[in-house]
Amino acid sequence: MIKINNLDFAYNNTQVFKNISLEFQKGNIYGLLGENGVGKTTLLKIICGLQKPQNGSVSVDGFTPSKRLPEFLQNVFLLPEEVITEDTTPERFIQKIGVFYPRYDFALFNQLMGELEVDLSKKFNELSHGQKKKAWLACALSLQTDYLFLDEPTNGLDIPSKALFRQVISQHCSDESTIIISTHQVKDVENLIDPIVILDRDDVLLNASFAEITEKIYFEYGPERLQNAYYTEMLPGGYINVMPNTEHEESNVNIEALFNAVMKNKETIKNLMK
Amino acid sequence: MNNTFNINRFGKILKHDGLNFFPNIILALAIIWAIPVIVFLFTSLMPSDETTQLYDPFSRIDIISTLSTIVLIIAPARLYKTCNDPRKGIVYAMLPASTLEKFLSMVFYCVIVTPIIYIVGALAIDTILALLNGPYEGFAVSYYFDTFAKINAVFERDNITIDESWILYYKSLSPTFMIVLSALGTLTISSIFMFGNMIFKRHKTGKMIGILIIMFIIFMIVLINYAVHTEVLTHNIEDKAEFVKYTIFLIMNAIFYAEIIVSALMLFGVYRKIKTQKY
């Protein structure tokens, strides 16, 4: 489990996080959402130990990430937004780093490269951006770490590749592993992520599962704009209204509408979800 | 699990860095190895007469030593250029090995492996060239590791007779001390540039050379000011031989201790940077 308590973090004079607390439970695929610059990437880096908080504590299964102990590092992997271009083939690269990870599986890597349709013979720097991302994803999943952090993983992927991405993530995620996907492209991960964490500057606006969200918030698809809705958006053929679930009705979460509703009613929804 | 040092994990990081070693440095080594070959070819192709220059092994040892210093200077930035890069360094930072293991592996490749590979290669090339009928006389490899023979030969060659006492002083030093001094010099140069490699993101070697030049200028200004003010240069020294011997003794000791201090500080800095580098 990842526990973040009273975290403060700033880049020089720019405050990114102020006294935020957050928990990530094992066995889930979290969607980490937020506007540009709220600190999604920074949060992932702090959890991985690549940045050190100024105040507060971060604990991953009892380890302090910033100490970068091997026992901690062998259970985490971060796939950054900008994929790193190595002058080697993905196969050689994974053989080079895989030996450090206790559950690394080379057969799984080959299987994933096949599923993601990546050319095994090419070097990273000879692959297209999307192919590189998929190759890195195959590397990341084949390490079978307990925690996998994906920063904007679908950026640069074409439509079939996005479907492949969802497929391999859902297939290769176990009950013991936790995946945190930081993204702007909520539609790409709509049926993949649960729970959702919405970050704001200096605050965590939401950290809840779909079940918890639909218990308190109702997503109404209808012909008209409702007055008591937190947020309303016109869709082809009508409106989606995000509103309090006073009648305890079931509905399907529309992540984009939810995100906009949360951003427009920060305190209200935060208090509602407490 | 021992999170500070584990021999299996150290073996893995050595292998990891080793796999990166040749692709990252072989081109630079090849260029540096080619320099004596170019000199050989250039001299061989010139029309020969009595004035054609012949290169004795000691001159070539000087060249190999100078080039090995260049190899030491460039090695950290060639081998570990991305380790503090905000993007590319992430893979290195997140490799499941301890700071100590990563540090020792870095020292091993920068301080030991790189110069050994360069020197072995350079001496092999020199031997092959010396076997050919060209301007290279004798074998550098015969004298490379014999410091005293090298010093004596250089003095004889350059007809140095200023004072025999400091040759005697050199001779009084034990071979072990000379090896330690030489190894310490290698460690110092390498550790300075390893530290530069960790603190600078771009133009790592150039910036470090710039800093050393500035520090050297400041040091010389302070030293000259000190000498002028204390009138040490204008004193009438009765026993010049003794003065030279004493000065060399002081310089040797100062270099020895300065190298220990600088190496220790730089290596500690490298260790700290590996441990705390932010990405």
C-alpha cells in the first residue's frame, strides 16, 4: 500500500503540493487525473523516490522511496511520459535490466511484444514514437513489479494501439499489483481504471472507486439541462447531468463529466465524498 | 535483504555497466589510439634524411601518459553521461542496486578498467609499430612500468645536470610509493571528472576543465603573492642543491596529501549525488 501523509513539495519557489494526504490500495488500477501542472508526474516521481518531499511522509509497503533501497526499487517501475531512446533493441535492454527484478519473465516480454505488435529486431531509436511506447510497456509489464506507474501512457498511440494497451494492462494486472495511470486522455482508460484520484493544486479533490462515486453521484443522460446538476454537458442527442445521487440510483460513470464536475464544485464534491 | 551491499547485486550492476562500456567509449578510445599511428604514418611517409626525427620509447611513453590522462578525463562523461539526466537518468536511478554498488561500479569502470584498456591497447599498438621499420625506436612497453629507468633515461636524454641530489632523492623513494603516487594521481583526475559528470547536465568535461583552470589561476595568484610578500624568491640561498631537494620534498608531499584529500572529497560528492540526485 502507498501512504502519503501531509506531503509538501515545491520546485524552488513554486509550490506543487501543500499538506496533501492520500492512499493507494493494492490490487487496483488507479487513474490519476488533474489539470496541467497540478503535479501528477511529480507525485509519481515522489512515490518512485526520484524526488524527495520537503515535508510529510511517503511510504510504499513500509519503504521510504527517497532512500532508493534495492528491496524497494525491485518492486516499482516508472514508465515516463517521454519515452527514453536507448541505442539498443528492447530485447537487449530488458535482458540487461531484467536480472535485477525477481519476477522478471523474458517469455512474457516476448509474448507482450507480440501482442503489442512491436518489431523485435529494431532498436528503440529506430522505432516510431508509438512503437517505442509499446516496447517500453512490454518491458515494464514483463518485470512484474508490485507497483507500476504509467505517465500518460496512451499519448502518441494510434486507435488500435490504445485498444491493445487496455487489453494488455487488464490481462497482465494481478491482484497483488498496483498500477497508477496518470493521464489526460480519460477516454483511453475509461473501462480500465478504478478507483479515480483527482488532484488539484495543493489538494486531493477525489480518491474513490466507481462504486463509491456512483453511490453519491448520479450521472443522468437526458434531453434537458437540470438545474440542480453539479455539471451539465451537451452530448449528441441530449445532455449529461452530474448530480447528487439522492435517490440512490445506479448509473455509469462518465469520467470526463465527473472530472469537470469536480473541478467546478471542488469543495462541494470533496465534502460529499468524505 | 542487505540493502547496502550484496555481492550478487554488485555482480549484476558490474555486468550492466560492462554491457554499456564498449558501445559508449570504444569510438573515443579508437580515436586516441589512432594518434600514435597517425604520427607514425606521417613520419614514415615523409622523405627521409639525416634530420628525420626518430621517436625514442620515452617520448612515446610521455605521449601515452598524456593521452591516458585525456582518457581518464573523458571516461566518466562517456560512460555515465545520462546518469543525472532528468529523463534518461531515470532508468539508472531506478535500477534495483544500492548507491554503494552503483558507486563502486562507476569507480571500477572509470578509474580501473578504462585506463587499463587504454594503456594495454596503446602499448600493444606501440609494440606493433616499433616492430615495423619506421621512426619508432625501441619498445615503450619495456620501460613503461619502470619509473626509475624512465626518469634516468629522460635526464640523460635531456642532459639534465642541475643537481644530482634530487635524482638521488627520487631514487630514495620506494617503488611502492611511486606506484601509490601514480595510482593516486589517476584516482584524483578520475574522481574530479566523475564529480563533474554528476553535477553538470551538459558540457560536463568542458565545464569541469574550465573550473580547474580558474582554480589554478587563483591558486597561482595566491602563491605568487605569497612568494613576493615573503621574499622567498629573493633570498640568497647558500645551499641551492639542498634548497631544490627540500622544495621537491615539499611539493611531493603537498601533492600526495592534496591528492588524498581531493580524491576523498570528490568521491564522497559522487556517492552523495548518486544517492540524492533528483529527476
